Amino acid sequence: MSDDCLFCKIVAGDIPATVVRDDERTLAFRDVNPQAPVHVLVVPKRHLPDAAAVLADDPTLLSAMFASAVKVTEDEKLGDGYRLVFNTGKGAGQTVFHAHLHLLGGRDLGWPPG
Ligand code: 5GP
Ligand code: ZN
């Protein structure tokens, strides 16, 4: 737990969020500013700043995040397609430095992204 981390506070239940999956190592909750009809963030419960740090700490934790995201796509019936994104670093738009996997779906997402 990092005291000044927004997502650590959501994991701890100190800040409310709409949780869609909760397992031993990961939490999945809806983005407060959704960019698609389904926009879920999957985070590790441990504080790690980005996806590369998750990989370095424990590759199986990265797999657990991916597995949680895939289960959410099943729950949300995203059979038409979905996008998984790790924004990594300020230059890529990362604003919360607790690793999170964006799951986007429920509309035609297009490619390349804007
Ligand atoms: P990033 O820009 O770091 O890749 O993504 C951070 C995401 O966290 C953004 O999509 C933003 O809308 C979301 N977010 C920021 N604050 C909150 C919050 O308090 N609750 C939830 N559920 N999402 C948040
Ligand atoms: Zn954190």
C-alpha cells in the first residue's frame, strides 16, 4: 500500500469504486471517466507503478491481471471485440502510477486509436 496512491485506496476500500471482479491478487473496477460503453481497469492489489514493474516483480501477477480482464470480457459479453491497453509513462498518458490494464469494449473501437 502506498499512502498517496489513488488505486491503493480503491483496493483498500477507502475510495468507492464499482467493482466488477475481485480475486486474491487483482481488482477490476469501472473507470470513472469511461471512454467506451465498457471501460474497466484491472489492477494488482500490490502497489507496483506500471506493467513492466509487475512483470519484474512477478510474471504470474501480470497473467492474473490478463486472466481477470478476459473474464470481464466474458461477463460483459464482448464477443465482438475489445481492447486491452497499458499506458506506460507520462508520454503515453499514464496519470495514475499504480499499474492498471484498461479494458475497452462495447462499441466499434477503430484502429489506429486517436
Ligand atoms: P491512465 O491515464 O493512467 O492510463 O488511466 C487512469 C485512469 O483512471 C483514467 O482512465 C481515469 O479516468 C481513471 N480514474 C482516475 N481517477 C479515478 C477514480 O477515482 N476512480 C476510478 N474508478 N477511475 C479513476
Ligand atoms: Zn498503489
